[in-house]
Amino acid sequence: MVRTYVLLLWTWTRAAASYPASFALMTLLGFAIAALDVAVILVIFANTTTLAGFTRDEVLFLYGAASVSFTLCDTFVSNIDRVSQHIRAGTLDTFLIRPVSAWIQLTTDRFNANRIGRVVQSGLVLGYAMTALDLDWRRTWMVPVMVVTGIVIFTSLWTMAGALQFALTDAPEVTSSFTYGSHQLSQYPLSIYARDLVAGVTYVLPLAFINWQPGLYVLGRDDPFGTPAFMRFLGPAAALVLALLAALAWRQGVRHYRSTGS
């Protein structure tokens, strides 16, 4: 399955690389667009020293951790949101009759390798923040766990959003609220949001485990909302539960799909 996934990615990458100038420009453009989010953070801290009690470098750390996970998923998984287009066009049947998982085919469909510029930008921000902060090296083991947990959570969100389109057929704004909206929310300390919203993204939709809860552990900070310390380590468990729910939702969506007959 992994080999098939890589081969499909390579096929689209080789096609894009046949136009090297365009490929390079689009990669640089993705890097620049992603940098605008950092520019917003820098503008905020040009007018204040802290944001909800967090310094600039701490906010950049939280942003970088969430963005590395998100941009990796945006690069390698996000094309699954094209499922509604295939349903309307009647081309989804083609994916279903092939001896390869429809999920793998859809995530690699029209793979755009130049999105890697966004991944590089996010990695640079995370690296800078970790260098600038006086982190306890004994806590930094949590950083790769954060990134992997975030990848699983964002992948699950994209999969659930894709599964939802089997019922809604044409609702791209709904899928964007699941995915891009979740990324926007996780870019900043959750302490800037209302307590009820934070409770919802902790105990219902576990977005707090992308970077907030584990990030508090890395930074050696208490949760302003008073959640117990053991919550900092529940990210992998929360990601696993969400992944299982996403897999179930996707399976149900595919099983209840009815061909257009075209």
C-alpha cells in the first residue's frame, strides 16, 4: 500500500517537474503565502509584549508545531476533498473498481509537490522558536510526538470531511471549516479563546492536542484553564480515537455511495 502511494505521488511529481520554472515559482509562492501568517504574528507583537500571557517566541513555537503537521497533511492528504467533484462528475466509480484503496487514490490525485514550500517555512519557524526559547531539553522529546499527533488529527479531519461529502455532495465550505479552520484556531494560544470553546476542542474535537496541551508541557507552563497535568500526554490516545472514527466514517460513506451510472 505504501509503495503504491509513493508511486502515485511520484507520477504526479514527475509531471509537474517537467515544467521546472513553473514548479520553482509555485514552490516559492507557497513559501511566501505561508509566511504571511508569521507576518501577522510579528505585527501583533510589534504592538504588545505578550498575547494572553505568551511571548512572541512561545506563540511562534505553537504556530510552528501546528503548521508543520498541517502543511504536511495539506501536501499529502488534502486532495481527498476533491471527492465531491468526482461524485458529481461520476468519476468516483473509476477509483472504486481499481485494486487500490480509493482513499489512497484520492489523496494522491493531482498531487501538488510544490506545496512543500509551506512545509519548509513551517519547519524553519519551529526550528527558530525552539532555538530562541530556553527550553528544558528533557522535555523536547514531546516535540516530534506533537508533530506526529497533529498529522494524525489533521489527516482524520480531512478524512471525516471527505466522508461527509458522500452525504452533502457539494459543500466545500463545510470541509474547509473542519480542516483550514482547525489550523487557524491552533495557530495561537487557546487562552485567547472563550472557556467553552476551549472545552469543546479539548473534550469533543481534540484540536487542543495538536499543539496546545503538549506545547504547555514543552514550555513548562500550567494550563490557564486549569486542566490536570496528565492531559499533556493524552495526544496520541486522542489522535487514535479520532483516526478510528474517521476510518469508520469513510467506510460508511463509501459503502452507502450510489453510482451516478455514467
